[in-house]
Amino acid sequence: MAIATFQTKLDKAKAEIEGKDNAIANLQNQLSGVVSELLERDVAIANLRTELERAAGGKQLNLFPPETTQPPTPEPEPEPEQLQPAPKVRGKGKTQKLPAVDKGKTEAEPPVGALTRGELFKHIVGKIPNPGITDQDLTDAVRDKDKKAKGSEFSRLHELERKFGFRYLGKIGSKHYFELLPEG
């Protein structure tokens, strides 16, 4: 009888643990969705900032400009014939369209401070002498960014972002761009 009571308690404990494991997995899925939404928002903000800076003639944006007594002179609008459609940027399962690009340029410009995959890898190797990843690992993680790593709730790219402190911004033309996160 004591063994049956012990077995019943053990079964209840296992059921509680499984319930908690399921709750944790659900929270991880929700967190992953929130992180994806935040990354998409950050990419959209970076794209808008780049578009605004381009519209301002490449000047740095200032959220609190000094007050002036004269109204600012508006910049002339480019003629519609001078613009061509910009390349599309692939994001988290969605294709985003960047603003129009001058015919003299072949690609939209990346956000200020964005790094290419090669620049990011050089930064990681410079910061951590033997990081345990290769340039090809970064390439594979970006290519498979929407797939889940075997046995994990997160993609390989998400794991690398957390481990090395960067964020994937998206693809412009044929290049992938990343942003370094502030340390701390």
C-alpha cells in the first residue's frame, strides 16, 4: 500500500512538472513572437530613419532642432522620372519595399551604422579570439532564420544574436545587414 501511495504521489509530481514544462514552452513561444515583432519594428524604424535622412539631403536628424526666426527653405522634390523602384528587402517572412532609389545607385543604402555579414564576423573575431563560429555559420543562420534549430524553440540566428550581441536588420540587394547592440 505504501508503494501505491508513493507511486500516486510520483505520478502527480510528474504531471505537475509536465504542466510547468508546457507552460514554459508556451511562454518561450510567446516571447519569441514578441522578439520577432520588436525586430521587425526596429528594422522599420531604421528604414524610416534612413528614408528621412535621405530626404533631408543626408543630414543627421535632430529631434529637437534649434528655433529659427526664418522658415526653413524647402528642398526641391526630385522629378518622378529620376526615381526607379527600390529592391525589395526580405524580413521575417514578409517582403518590405524600401523607398525609391536614384537611377545612379543600384541599391538602397543600409541604415547608418549597419554592418555586413563579413564586417560583423570580423568584429566578433576581434572581440572574442576563438568565438566557436565561422563566417559560414553566420551565413547558414541567416539563410535558415525562419527555421527552428533541432530541439530548440529559437532559430540559430536568434541564438547567435543573443550570444554575440547583434541584431539582424534584413537584406538590401544582395547583402545582409546587422546592427551591434549596446553592451551592458
